[in-house]
Amino acid sequence: LIERIMGKKAQISVQSKRPGDQLRTCANVEKAGRILGYEPHTSLEEALTNQVEWYQNRIHGRVFFEI
């Protein structure tokens, strides 16, 4: 998804695990929906696109490392 949004191929380098690394994640907003009535209004793709655009608009004139 990020590759598509950014229009470039990611350079992935798999490293060995380090102490304290997150071994597993399973984010889910279902419980927040049941208890709090929370309902997301932005898709993951739209949110990531907005985030990428935000960063790209702020790196003009700054040094940054390519991902």
C-alpha cells in the first residue's frame, strides 16, 4: 500500500529481532466501537496518503533519508 501511494518500490531489509521488539500486533477498533460507539471515518489508504503528503510537504529544504 505504501509503495503504491509513494509510487516507488520499498527497499526492505529484514533484521534479526532485538530485545524489546514487538513480537506481534493485532490492532482492532471493534471493542472501541462496541463500548464507545467509535466508528472510523477515514480508510487506512486515505489516512496513509494524507500522512505521506503531510511529510512530503514538510521536507522541502530539509535533509531526510529515503525509505
